[in-house]
Amino acid sequence: MEKVKLKVTGMTCNNCLKHVETALAELEGVESVKVNLKKGIANVKFDETIQEVDDLTTAVDQAGYQAERA
């Protein structure tokens, strides 16, 4: 399992946080997601043989926010 920290922009409320968490958690191979709204950071633990960091950032982008590796 790999851990990655993503910088997420565009979140303004708890609903945004839940939307980002859901978008990431629904990806195959993602074991855990913890998003900190105040810091704009998502900590993701995932199976790197199934997903790549680019897949994670794409999922966040498709949810309507912007993400990049922190």
C-alpha cells in the first residue's frame, strides 16, 4: 500500500469535503481517505498496483475540485 498527500483546492464546506472523500473512496484499490478541509489536504492510502496518483487527482478533478500531489 502506498500513502499520498494531495493538495485539494476549491473546497469551501463540509459537503465539499464529503464529495472529495467519496470520489476517492469509490476508486478500486483505495483503502482509506481522510480529507482536512481547513488545510485543503487529502491523505489517501491505496494499492499502487491498481491505481496511480494521476488516477486519484483525476477523480478529484472530475468531482469538481482541483488536486495535485502535495
